[in-house]
Amino acid sequence: MKKEMNLYLEEMPDEALLDYVTEKTGQKFRFNQLKRYLIQGVPAIDDMTSLPASLREQLKQDFKFGTVTVEKEYRSSIDDTVKFLFRLHDGNCIEGVLMKYLHGYSVCISSQAGCKMGCKFCASSDVRFSRDLTAYEMLRQVYLMQKTAGDRIGNIVVMGIGEPFDNYDNLILFLKTVHDPEGFNVGYRKITVSTCGIVPKIRQFAEENMPVNLSVSLHAPNDDIRKTVMPVANRWTVDEIIKACRYYVNKTGRRVTFEYALIEGVNSDKKQAYELVRLLKGLLCHVNLIPVNSIRQTAYSKPNPETVKTFQNIIMNAKIPVSVRRELGSDIQAACGQLRKTEMRE
């Protein structure tokens, strides 16, 4: 087989990879070993320790590999949260978060190096977009955080840097691979994908027949407010998003979670709470209220606890399930909206 230095090892078709391994080793079973390593998201070829050293060296010569390494770890002093700065093979940095709950470990992973969406309240919005992540770069984040946890990862949220639906094909491959029994074997119902509201992709996702949890970053009950905090609102209206979500619910039978960042003086008063109730009435959904995180590049601040409680009660009294997100790792800028590629240099 000719050298294909422009090909990534993890993107090789199975047939071609089987031919390659058989040609190099004469041992077909090595293909199954190699494939298992890829499905498990090992971060480097040298970590494929059950393969002969000669084959590992040949793989490094013949293929590129989307290596992911841990650059830094930031451990919270107030809970068990760990934020990771990952370095990619091309020098880009991304971030992930490992969170410990009573039921086990959850991880939050990035889907892109940078983000195009520009949400005003999100700390990653000032991070220059570089490129999409491959499915295997997403897997490797899970692998490395599971290695730190020393225990199985039970839940995954694709809610880090980037818009997952803007990297749709790689997202779908990641979901299928992380669900594979030969790999992490994470149940679809234990995975959540978050989107800022890319309407055509919400509808497309409904057709995938994957019982993954869908979370939509709504953050406002009307277009006027949403446009002030989310540039994507200039492309798709709140009404279009809700219609797409109703289609998703009707198609899948699964509820949608609406993320709502409460911002003092912007979207957190009673008027907006009642407007949100009217918008969501009759839709199988859950509202997740997030008192906005303080980040350096904005003047946004979170409402006081009484305002948050009043907003929550209005929604609850309308028989719409609602919760206030528990804040984790705020002392290490790991809470929702605080992921930043602090180590990247222009």
C-alpha cells in the first residue's frame, strides 16, 4: 500500500485499513486491535500499546493522526470539578470539563476550535474560530478526562467551545462512535447536544433516530431581546426555533431542554417569564435557568436570588418543568459560558 501522508489514520475506511494492517504484519487480528483503539479515542499512536512497536512506527510514518494532549488542568477548590486545556496536533487549544456528581462523572466537551456564533454572554465568543474538530478529537477529550477520573464516564454534554450543529457530520460520527459497545458504550440517553438554534439542523437531527437529549440555547422569549445577546437570532426567529422544536418532539417523542441564561436588566423580569410561559405552553420541554456567569469582556451580571426564584416560580406555576442549574467550578472559570482558550497566542 502506498504511503498516504495526507490521510488521517482515524478516517481510513475499514477495508483499506484492514488491507494495510494485513500487508504490514500478516496478522489480520491486528486490525481489530487497532480499530478498538480508534473507537476508544486513544490520544496518540504510542498509546496503542498492544500493537507491535514496528507497526506503531509504520503508522506514524504513513498517516497523520489527530493527536490530543493535556496542556493544563485546573482543579476547583470548592468542588471536584476539573477544567482541561487540550492541545491539538496543529497547535490549536480547546477545553473540556470533568464534573463529579452523586451518580458519577459527567464531561463537557468542545466540538470546534473557536466559535462563529458570537453569543454576547458566552466567554468563548471572543475566541477566534479556527476549524471544526474531527469526531475522534471529540472522543479523545472523553478518553483523557476518563483517565483522570479513574472511573467510567456516565454522561456527556457537547456544550463546550463551538456550535455542535455547525459541525454536524463529525458530531453524528462522534455520537455513533462514543455509543459503540467496543468503545465507551455510553447510552444515547446519557448524551446531551446543545445548539444555539440552527433550525435546519434541529429538523435534520430529528430524523437521525438517536434518542440523544437536545438542549436549545434560547435565552430570550422574543426576537428583540434575543438579537441583543445572540447574533444567530438575526438568521432564525424564536418562532422558527419553537416550530422546529415541536417538529423534533413530534418526530422523536423526546422532550427538549431550553437553556435560559438569566441576565440582570435584560431578560430576567416577570414580563419575560410570562412571555416565556406563553411561548412554551403545550410543548414537551424543560427549562434550565442559568444565572449568567460574570465574565471579563461583558458588563452582564446575574440577577439576585429573589429575582431568580420569582422567575422560576412563574414557570413552575404554569406546569412547565423548570430547574436552576447548579454552578460547578466557578473558581476556575469552568462553569457554563466560561470556557476560554486562555493559552492560545495569535
